[in-house]
Amino acid sequence: MRTALALLLLLAIAAVPGALLPQRPTQPFEVSSWIEQNPTLGRFYDSIGFFDVYSAPWFAAIYLLLFLSLIGCIVPRTRVYLRALRARPPRTPRNLGRLPASATATADEAVADVLERARVELRRQRFRVDVRDDSVAAERGYLREAGNLVFHLSLVVLLVGLAWGALAGYRANVVVPVGQGFANTITSYDDITSGGRFDPESLAPFALTVDRFTAEFETGPVQQGAARVFEADLTVTEEPGAAPYPYRLEVNKPLAVGGTDVHLIQHGYAPRVTVTDGDGNVSFSGVVPFLPQDGNFTSAGAIKAWDSRPEQLAFQGFFLPTAVVDELGPRSVFPDAFEPQLFLNAWYGPPREENGVPENVYSLDVTGLTQITSADGDPFRIRLEPGQTVELPDGRGSITMDGWERWVKLQISRTPGLGLTLGAVVAAVTGLCLSLFVRPRRIWVRARREDGGTLVEVGGLDRADARTGLDEQVDELAQTLGTREDEASAPAQDAGRGANDDGSSPRRAEGHDGGRDDGGERD
């Protein structure tokens, strides 16, 4: 158990770089940028797997050692538990009065009758009972250790389920502008993270079209700008040749198709622009998704018209859904598109050949480009409203904002073994509850014949700390089997007090004194 706890702590420490540094499977561009900004440290981190922590051999080694340690913890404890189930309750201690809870009583029945009543009562309270000579030994709470074993076994099953999902599952993201579609093929994803056993041929062959996206924000004075409604109306075709059907996709209400889940995780704006080059030809026309930067959806993005001639053109800037220009500069004051405007800077450069190297579509690498300036030498700033066109200096072309669309970001994922993982979590919680709330307890009853009746001794012991109710249970059992010694002496004590109250001599009656002395000796 100590080894498992140490490995669990080591696993948590090993996961820290994965939380602090960008990870190549999910943030490849951020990793490249980090290495460029910190070349020496970045190359060192890359060599030891800090940019892909969860696939690193040393992380897998800790994971597997924890798995083996849990198994090594479960197997011997299971053997001990099985032996305990077959064993008889422990023998009755010689002196029950030394136990944490004890009580005595007297009964008129014979010893065998008292022990039989004790056996029946303890069985009714769900104890395992063993009758030996002049005593009864009883024990319950075996489910506590069973809960511990179920909890630890569930952790092993949980690790298996997580490993299965990580190896054979995948998670991908795609940005789809309203009015456009998406087919579930690996080339359609913007980015994808998958396990080593992922098979692209296993992708569910569905397709969907984003017909409409509805976003509503609070316009009143209370919580102004807070999100109220996010809904995407889709047309879904589950497989080629199947009839399409409508589906309303909402946050926390995913679309499930063939074991694949489609979640709505983000939305934003995509200005629709047309770029004309210096030769008068349209070098780019379409919607360009811009990424939100704040709660008012100030969105950043880049427009790349690499096919422009005689020089290639590129633009970078912000789309503001509700634009205001004041002493703070251009900014958006509300997340909905009440006054949409596009603010851009422009670059130009010589045409270049495609080299096949992927680049971030949301940012612009200005290497080899020259910023377009105005007549006074300042950067040429472009401010566009829907339907407006701006001509670039020196006849380099023009750019038109035709309008804007909304886009949605969909997460497409499949996690095999999810049912196994969920079942393991439920079993682990159940086992933990059993280990916390089941009270392992032992009760012993001894009866022996004495003058005038049968003396009954009851003792109890809890096998777990911080338990309550033991004293009460022992007292109740003693009262059930006979008359408690302190109760039997109470009437005599009251009688003695009455004699003193009416003015008689404080000398006690012989019978009364003998009862007190006898009771004192028994205690």
C-alpha cells in the first residue's frame, strides 16, 4: 500500500509538465512557438518528452508500476479476507470487563437457555455466531474489508478502461461556418489527438451541415452580455444513402452517431471578404473564422491571399461584433453583432511556392513580407463595415467586407471502454461507502450459574476507530438477556433513601445492605 501511494504521488508530479507546458498532440503550433522562443531549454524539454507527457515512456512506466502495485496489494488482502470468512469468530476473552464496552445482568433461566437467546438475538442483528461451552462469540462487518477490496479492484479496472480509451479512442476539433458542412473523415479535422491503436478506417461515416446557429445574450442592466442561448441546427446523415434528419445541438447535449459523440464547444464570428489583387483578379473570396479573445468576442484572425499577383497579399487584425472607437482604441462592447466592423493591417511580398509545411490559419507569419504603409509612412489601417471596400495604396488591390457569418467549433470524439470506466467508478464509490459506513464489531456473551440465578456478562469491541453506538448495543443486549445489575439495585437504593427521609435511623436494613454489597462485588 505504501508503494502504491508513493507511485500515485509520483504520477501526480509527473503530470505537472503536461499542465504547465503546451502538448504537441493538442497544441502543436504553441509547442513550436515555445521552442523557438526558448531554443536551448525547449530542445531539452522535447528530448525528455515534456511536450508529450502522457505518451512518454517514463510516464507509462509509472502508470504500469502503479497498476502492478495495486494488483500486488489486492491479491494478499484477498487471501486474508477469504481466510477470515472461513474462520470462526474469535474465542471469548477471559475478562470481558476490560473491553471498551461491557455490561452485566442477571437472569432466571438456565445457562443454556440464556446462551440460546443470545445466539438468536445476535443472529437477528446480522452477526455471525459461534457458541462455545459457556459463551457466545459473534462478529459482523465483513463487508468493510470487501468494500476495501472492491475499491482497489475498481481502481485497476478504471486504469484498464482509461488505457483502452486512450489507446483506441480519439478526439478531434473542427470549425464549421454556418451554411457549410462536415464529413467525418480524418482529413476534415482541424486537429486530432488519438491513441496508438486508433484506426482511421473505424470512423463512423456520417456527415452534417450547420444550417443555423442561434446565440442570445442578456441585454438588460443585470448581467448584461451574459450568454442565454447557444443552439446549432444541424442536418445529419448517418451513412451514405441514409435519409438525413434534423438535430438541434446544444451545450451538454451532444449528438451521438455510431458510438461517436459530437459536442458543441465554442462559437465565434467569421467575416466574409473578397480580396482583389493588383492585376484586378479575385485572389480570395470566402469566410474566414476569427478567434474570440474576450467576453465581448473581440476576435483575432488573419486573411491570406497567397494567390495574389503580381504580389501576394495578407491581412491581420480584429473583427468587432459591436465596435466602438474611443480613447482606448477599437474595441467591442457587446458580444452580439450590433455594429460589426473589421480592423486590419495589410502586408505584401513576392509570390512563393507552396512547401507543404502546415501553418496556423488564425495567425500570420510576416517573415518575408512588408507591411503596407500610407503616404505619411504610418502603417496603412483598414476599417471595414459590411458592404464596404477599401483600395490598397500603390494599386496593390482591394479588400471588401461582404458580410459576416457565425461559426461553431465541434468536438468529435470516440472513447471505447467508457462503459467499463463508468462501471468502475460506480463500483469504487460503492466500495468506498462500504468501507466507511460498515461497522466491524465483535460481541461476546458469557453466562455462568451463581447463587440465586445466572450471571450474564456482555462485552463488545469495535475493530475500527471513531465508531459510535457500541456502549448502547452492549447495554441493550444485556437488558434483553436479563436484568441489568445497576437496575436491579435501583429499587433498594430508593427504599433506603425513603427511610432516611421520614426521620428514621440512617442505619440500612440488612437485606438492603447485602444487596448493595453483593452488587458491588459483582461489579
